[in-house]
Amino acid sequence: IKLEAYTLTEFPIVVHLDLDVLVLKPLDELFLWMLTSAGNPSSPNSPSIMWPDKAWPSQPINAFYTMDYNMVRPKTKYKPVQGGFLVLRPSMEVYKEFQSIVLKGDFRVTGGWGGVVGPFYG
């Protein structure tokens, strides 16, 4: 059901929240990151960033999500996405890509989808 958010292409940005997610601050800056030109920190509409010493992205941002660090061992290469909070740019191309991964059925109990994300479900 979460993947269906990608099909809402009539909207520039879609927010998916599970019922157990509590938003404590406005999401405006996430929207600004996605709607303004990426990689232009001098733009008057540029949002502030948490790590100002990190480079700004040079490509448009198509999604924001949170990582589920409670579900992973230290030093694990791939961290699982906590799917209860997603801010994304709808795209039928991305939807079809995810759909093909799921339909392929390559879910491994010890490796997740495609064997690359670890033993996580969803």
C-alpha cells in the first residue's frame, strides 16, 4: 500500500505517515528541499540543513525517509528504511521499478529484497 503513494502523480510531493507516527515540527523545510533547486545554498528559498559542513546535493531530492537503526547491527552496510514516514516525489517509473522488485519475489530471510538490505520485512 505504501508504494501506491508513487502513483499520485497529480501532486508534486506526497507524504505517507503510518498511524503511529507523530509529527512534532512543521515539514516545510523538507518540501522546500524537494521543490527548490538542489545544490544552490545561496538561494533565498534554501532551507537550513542539519549538517552545514556536508555538501549540498547536486541532483533533485526525490524522497525523504527515516532509517530504522533499532533493526540493524552496528557496521551493517545497508540500513533499513523505517517505512512509517515517507516524503516522496510521485513517479510511475519508480513505482513500476519497486513493483517489479516485489513481483520478482527475491526476498531472502537473511538478506531482504534482492539480498541487499538484511532481514527486514515490508
